[in-house]
Amino acid sequence: MLKFLLSTLLLLTFCTSKESMISENIYLNGKVVDKQVSDVKILVYADSNTSVFNNFLKKNNIQKVGFVNDVQFLDKSNKFSFSAKLLDQELQRAYPNKLEQGIAYIDLEAPYLEYLMNGDINSLEFKRSKKLFLDVLFYVKKSRPNVKWGYYYVPFTTYWGRTDQFYKKDDRISDIIKNSDVLFPSIYIFYNKLNFSLENKSYLSENTKEIIKIAQKYNKEVYPMIMSRYHPSNASLGYETLSESDFKLYIATIKNTQYKGKSVDGIMLWNADGYSNRIKEPKLKQELVRSKLNFENFYDQYLMSILSIMIENK
């Protein structure tokens, strides 16, 4: 899920059962507030591993998620194949205990994801890409049988051309969906030129409806991936943090969209500011300077603030 997105992720799931409400202290914009928080299963990945952040996750019943990255396991000398040795190393990093339970996504992208989505289904590129996806999926499921596995960007989503013809492309990868344990489609924010709601609300609701359809069809849990920052493909807005009001609309639209009475099973928040800091991404650097904090403290406060907004607006 994500070479161009820095190959990492956060996952947050929500439950709306009123019977399971408990009182918790959570952070909201750096302040501790007393909230009624559902006793829900929460999964999260962030490239922060501080005791402060980990304690926040534990206190709010948020479990970290793992991932494996294609850059680390593909066989560079043989296209359409992976190295079992390298993939074993990735699995050891993500889940040292082979019997560990968890949830994880597989980041396997260009050019294979493009072949699956737009290539001729009778072409050798499509067939070999499909085999690669299935081979990797079967390997990680066998190696870490207690982890729920899924692919980044499966099922497919789009900003432009939201037509029946586009969404039927998921039929091309039905075997991959059937054999996945969970689904991790991405619904990121790319645009805000004039008005956030006008430019994004229908995009969010239409894609969410379609991924719920797929989840129902194949009886899978679905966790759309979101970011609290604009997608880096936008040259002017990329990496900027969404305003709080826009972020609330973002998650509320996804959460409240239904198809035949079913909603998404949760929302995955993805963030890799640790990587952005290492490569000195300018927008992040500006935020860090304004905060007057060291990066570790800045990042922890940022993540806890975003997660608290999501909890508050579940």
C-alpha cells in the first residue's frame, strides 16, 4: 500500500454498540478530556514506538497493525516474483512470533497493481501479476496463520471516473479478494481548491458505498484507509494537515455511508510522519518548527490528537 505513500499505515476500527460504552480519558488537541468511548477493537500502525504513544494506544484499546513492503521482498532480478528469504525477513520484522495474532496489509504496487486494474485480463502481465498477488498472500497466511491479511488498495477506488465500469474492475481480482482475510481500500484526500465538501463528499460516499458492496459480496471485513494529510501527489497541498472541520466531515461521511444496512467495519488512519521527518519534508518541517517541540514529542501529540478526534466523532 504504498511506495508513493511511504510504505506504512495506521488502522482504526469503530463499533457503535451502546451496550459496550465505557468511560476513558483521551487526548483531544493536547488536552485530557473525559469521553464515553466504545469498547472497540482498534488497530493502528504508525512509525512511532515511544512509551507515550504506546500507552495511549493501550489506554484507548488501540492495537498496532503490521505490514510487509514490496520493496523489501520482491525479487529484483526476476520480475513478477518474490524472494521467500526476503519476505521471511519482512515477516520477522512485522511479527517475530510466528503464532502472534494481528492484522496486517501487504504493500504490493507498481507495476503489478496497475496491470491488475487496467491491463488486458488475457495478457501475460495481468496473469502473472494476479499469480504474484496470490502467491504472496498464500505465503504470508501460511507463515503467520493467526494474522488477518489483506492488500492495500483492494478493492479499487478512484476520484475520477466513478462509473459502474470502473467498479466492475473488482471482478478481475475476485480470487484475490476471496482469499484475503480483510479489505484495505484507500480513500485519500487529493483536492480542496474551492470547497472541501463540494469536492470530496460525493467522492467519499460513492467509493465507500462500493467497497461496502464488495465486503458484503465476499463476506469480508472492510477498513478504508484514510490520511489526516492531503495526498502527496498534490503539488500544492500535499502533506498539509486537513483542517479539523474538514477531517471530521471526512470520517463522518465514510462512517455514515451505508449499503443495504451495512457500514464499513472501521476506518484505518495511515501516517508516516517519522519517514517524512527523516527526508525533511518541507510542510512537516514547518509544522515541527511552529510546535517548538522535538520531533518525538511533536509526532506523539499529533497522532494522539488525530486519533482523539476520530474517537470523539465515531
